[in-house]
Amino acid sequence: MNVVRTVADVREALGPARRAQRSIGLVPTMGALHEGHLSLVRAAREHNDVVVVSLFVNPAQFEDAGDLAAYPRDEQRDAVLAADAGTDLLFVPTRDEVYPPGFATTVSVGGVLTATLEGAQRGTTHFDAVTTVVTKLLNMVSPDVAYFGQKDAQQALVVRRLVADLNLPVRICVWPTIREPDGLARSSRNARLNADERERALALRSALDAAQRAVTAGERDADAVGLTARAAMISFGVEPEYVALVAAGSLAPVARIETDTLVAVAARVGATRLIDNTILHPNGRP
Amino acid sequence: MNVVRTVADVREALGPARRAQRSIGLVPTMGALHEGHLSLVRAAREHNDVVVVSLFVNPAQFEDAGDLAAYPRDEQRDAVLAADAGTDLLFVPTRDEVYPPGFATTVSVGGVLTATLEGAQRGTTHFDAVTTVVTKLLNMVSPDVAYFGQKDAQQALVVRRLVADLNLPVRICVWPTIREPDGLARSSRNARLNADERERALALRSALDAAQRAVTAGERDADAVGLTARAAMISFGVEPEYVALVAAGSLAPVARIETDTLVAVAARVGATRLIDNTILHPNGRP
């Protein structure tokens, strides 16, 4: 596996493959790789000739300096995991390579897609930071396909919107959430949980399961399903930041669960903020 | 010359050239082609294997519905001129093709580059509209080189900033302003001038000439040069919107003309808003 740190080098490394019209898959990450990321890398490996993984902890998308400082970083470990999963090229740009002096451009997706859920909790600049850096990474690497996780369901929808709106010549693939055996969604932040918090972290998945059971049992009122999910979370001693039932494609609030509906939850467990989601299919899976 | 109206068709039309690694030059225009545009098309023709001209009157960058409605449109005339100048592919997207329902993304260059001159006069959304549509056109066509006119000096700097900041894989070429024999800068808006206004429109070029003469004579105080330029314009009975002396690269205001300095002027002549500019080289041309 080749490791490069500049845009010029990543383009040069990919030049021969591009000229030979071999397909390039990109998995953009903030490092701290776990099974979720690695499932994306394996998908990229299966469907492309060349697999690029980027590691860049984007300072702009942390609204909190402490959260940024606490974000786990271990390039050597990430490099071993990425290589084992089939990565050809690891792209690790510096902060100055991504945001050189004089940098002045923002890519912003407006509307409900970014105003709700994580946008409402983390501030309006959070998704601007995501969409700006994703646009940059897609232009730096120019992949045929880029892979994102369903764990960050809202981010995936925002990226799809961005790519459509800016006519970026790339296909976006969204891959299912990978979970621990007990159901906890894999996340780089899980490493920060102590033993007690790790148990209580199951609150998020339990809330989603409760919502799913209510809908399977015939409940269609979104408020009722939301209250059921919320109660499940609180039974673990975890206070939800939000439990939201929204249209799976637009994130618009829903009153009745008649079509595919995203249940998205967020909560702090101790000092660690976790999110999770599932899609309810009241009419059966498509 | 081939004419296409959709993103899918422009990509399909360019596919063979791209796969053969032939170079593609794009001249983005709002139509109403004149010698200024055609000089860009000829430059693209000279330096590329394939020349694409886009015609799209971007509604978002008109702050005034009347100005948008009055903007001249004549696709058949433009097609003849573009073909004669060497265009291979004319791309004429509809408004819905560029801004489909649900469109929600803005590309914004911040800082002094967009806040001053045209940004100050036309409102902050003007350049957002320019940078958003230019990003889209560059992604739709994926040219190797895109051509812009020095007539819109600020726009050219904003586009260069945008391309650098978003790592768009394209080279930007800026071509000199083309003028009428008497010095009036070519502009699609010149067609709206009546005979009296056409005479008075020379006020803009006269202001630039006066600034140039003052600097050639040794004046280095920006305010003094600005006043001289302003007086020249007013002598034509034209009231300047602005006469600005700013650093040619950053558009930051300058007090002393010690390095390359952009003199930019804007004025309404009758109902028609005109702009022009020149670069003062106090140390000789580079």
C-alpha cells in the first residue's frame, strides 16, 4: 500500500489507473478505523480496480475543540487495517494541504436536510464543514465511486444532495451500519466509553428496536412510536438528545408512518456523544 | 457543431474525446456572444482538441428581475458565431437542468474578494450565484481548461480562488478585454445603449486612461489617482458607482500604488450598468 500526503501526489499516483480507465473507489474517513470503515473498504475493493482511503480529521466539523482534541488518531494502526482490508493508496493530507492560507470557500447544503437532527444539535456550520471537505476530497481524488456509512444517515443524504446539486461526476454508495454482537453501532467514539457507559450505550439500539417493534405491531402514529423509543432509552438511564421520526429521503417530519421512515437517535453516554438510526418499512422492505 | 441540452448528453458527447485523452476547453457564457467571448473561443480552439461553449443565462446572478428579463438572448445568432469561431459542442442547458426541483446547494467564496466592488454593489448573493453555477458547469463538462475574460476581473479572481479552494481539476485561463475601436469594452449590455449613451459610455475607458496617465507621470497616491479617474468620468456626464484602486491579486484596498494595482470602475449610462478595469504596473509590466 502506497501512502501519499499531497493532492499532487494522490493525482500522480492515480494517473496511470485513470488513463487506463480502471475504476477508482474512495472511502473518505477521519481515521480511527473500525469494522464500519473496513466494510466500506471491502466493498470498494470488491467493486473497483483501485481503492483509495483518505484519513483526515477535519477540524472544521468539530464545533467543540475538546471533542476535536479527544478524537482518536493512530495513523500506523489505521494504515495496517486499511492495507489488510485491501487499500491500494492511503491519502493522509495535512491540515495545511486541505486548508492552505487564503482558503475562503464554503459549500453549503441548505434546507431541512441540514437544519434538522445533527444540524440542529451541532450548529449550522457542522454540515457546511462536511460538505466543503467532501467536495474537496472528491475533487482531489476524482473517484468513480465514493463510499459512506448508513450509520451517519443524515450525512449520507446530505452528500447525495451535494453530489447531485453540484453535478460531481461520482457515484455515492451508502453501506449498512456495522454493529457489535450486542447491537451497539460501531463508532470511533465507542473507544471512549468505560465499562458502565458501554452497557448503557445499548440504550440507542434499544430505542430503535422498540420503535421497530411498535411499528411491526401496527402502530402508525409517529409521536406514539417516538415516545416508546424514548422510554426504552431512558430505561437505560440515558437521556435522549433527540428521538426523531422523519421521512427517510427528505428528513421532513412525519406524523404517520405510512412510508419508509428514518428513526434517528442521539444521546450522550457519560461524556461521549453517540448516534444511531434505522429505517422503518411499514409496507415491507422495498 | 453539435448542440446538447442535458448534462447526460454533454458527457456522452465528450466521452470519446475524454477516453482518448484529448484536451477539452470550455468557454462558459451567458450567450449574447460578442468579440470578447469569441476571443476566448479562439484561444480555446488554438490550445485544445475539443472546444465546448456553454450558453446559460443564470437567473440566480441577476439581483434584478428587470435586468434578467432585459438580458439579450438569441441562441441561433450565438450558435452561428460560436460555430464560426471554432466551437465543437454548444451546451445550452435549461433552467430546470441546472436547478432541478429540490436543489439546495450553494458554493460561496468569502472575504474581501467577494465583499468589495461588484459584491458591494450587487449584493452578497451575486458572487454566490456565480461560484455555484461555475462549479456546476465545470463539473458537468469536466474540461481541462476553462476560459474567462479579464473584463470581469473580479469574477476571474473569484473563480481562480474557487477552483484552488475546491481542488477542481481544471486550469483557469483569463484572456484580455476586447474593445471597440474607440476603446469601449465589449459587453453584451452595450447593445442596450442609444446613440447618446454610446458616446457617454466612453467615460469608463477615459477614467482608466486618466488613472494610467497619472501613474505614468509619477503619481503614486491612490486617492489622487482615483480622484483624477473620477473627474474624467464625470466630464462625460457619467456618475461613477465606484472608482476603486485595489491590489490586483487580492482586491484589498491600496493607499500607495507600489505594485500591480487594479483600477476598476462601474457606472450606469442611462439605464445600462457598465464595468471596466485595467491593471496599473508602476514597476513596468511583468
